[in-house]
Amino acid sequence: MDDGARERLTRGRDHYQAGEYEQAESYLADLAAGDAPFADVFDMLGVIYHQQGRIDEAQQMFERALAINPNYTEAALNLSVTYNDVGKYKEANALYARIMEASKNAPGQLDPFAKGKLANMHADLGAAYRDVGLPDEAVREYEKALALCPTFHDIRTRLGATLREAGRLDAAAREFERVRDEQPRYLPARLQLGLAYYAQGRNAEATAEWQEILALEPGHKSATMYLAMVGAKAPVPDITGPRRQGK
């Protein structure tokens, strides 16, 4: 690589990392036009094009990245998502299965970014199953996500909420308790834990959780309302957030 190309690559990567996609594109597209042998150049361009809604071009860039480096996990994940976007579900599933198989054959080789992306893909699928009333399938997807990234507390909270909605109150409480123990200030899990306790008839423990939320965040609306209803011995509704409707 000559000095000019090296400079363009450095500038393109720097702008990309800074989220300055328009500036990054000019440098990276120039390198791609010269058939630069760098898989990450094509992967970065693919991400930029995808953000711009240029899905077909994004697909081409990800495919070129994988042609250079078939083991480029990030590009493979990006291409799998893009295939889904354009309705190529068979190709997306096959590519995703290949990624997962590679991770099984080479344990510990996935970098944290790739693990996070895979975890979020499982969580999104879990949410889709939950929205259409298939809790068992949703639970399995959330568990797959947490096997990859056990410290993703938002996903564990969604798992707990799904278990609670399915009537599996003990299992739900365990998930919420784990989040509380690992991240005490993550209030969505503590709010849900109170609901799980209340559904189990453990009113004093539910009250304690909601009071602790108010200690951490005075004026918290949901915790305040739940406490008022418990004091009035009224049924406690689940108002922990809007749910997406299945299509």
C-alpha cells in the first residue's frame, strides 16, 4: 500500500469510528474503487450504505468483505441482517447458522462486539415471539442471548417479564433478583421484581422493592402508584412499559 492509500485508510477509519459517516465514505469509497484488499473497508462501507437506506449496495459491500475474509464475523452478521431486510430469509438463516457453528467449533473466539450483536439478534427474535403470544419460544431466544452475554441486564429483565407473564413466577423472580444483585440501580428489574413478589403473595417484599426504587429515584411514578395500590389493597396492574403489537 502506498502512503496515499494508507492515509486514506487511516482517515476513513477514524471518521467511521467517530460516527462521521459522510466524511468516512469519501475515503473508504475511494479505496474500494481501487479494489483495496481490506475486508473492513467494505464492511464499513456496508454499514454506511445500510444507514443511508442503500440496502442493495450495503449487501454488495458485505459480500465483498466476506469474499476477502470468509471468517469476518462482523461482516457476516451485518450481511445476515441485510439479507433479512430484503426478504432473503433462507440466505440469512444459512449464514447465521454458519456463524453459530463456527462459534461452537472455536469457543471463546468470538469478540465481545460479535457476541453482543448475536445476543441482540436473539433478543429481538425473543421479543417478536413474545409479542405474538409464544412465551416458550421467547424464553428460549432470551436464554440464548444471555448465554452469549450474561451481563445484558435489559435482556435478562425481558426474560423475567416473559416468565412472569407465563405464570412461572419463581423463575421470573430469580432472574430479577440476579439483576438486582448485580446491578442494584437498574430500576426496571426491581420494578418487575416487585410485581413478581406481589403475584406470589409476598406483599411485604414487593413493597420493600418499590420503596427502594423511590429511595434511589424519588418520585418514580410507577413505584409510587404500585405502593399506593398495595396500601389500598387494590389490584396492581402491570404498567412497566408499552408492548409492541404483533403484526
